[in-house]
Amino acid sequence: MSYATPMAYKTNLLVMTVGGYTFKDFLKVGIPLTLIMWISLSWLIPVFYQLP
């Protein structure tokens, strides 16, 4: 779930360089995406694994 920074994975750095993206661009898209994943997985994992 490391979407908010370009340093999360090597491919992000390659895309950042070639695409001309800035660090701020990753934050704009990455923070909401991380929050969506966090909320949805917090609900789905207990349901899927039948946890109390």
C-alpha cells in the first residue's frame, strides 16, 4: 500500500522521471488511494477470514 511516494518501488521512480511527475503528484493520488485501501481492507479482511 505504498502509493503515496515515488520511493515506494523502483517502477514509481522510473515513471516519475519519464512522465515528468513531481512528488506532489504522487501525494495527490496516493493519499486518497491509501485511505480507500485501508478502509476497505479493514472491513474485508475480517469478513473474509471470519474474524470476530
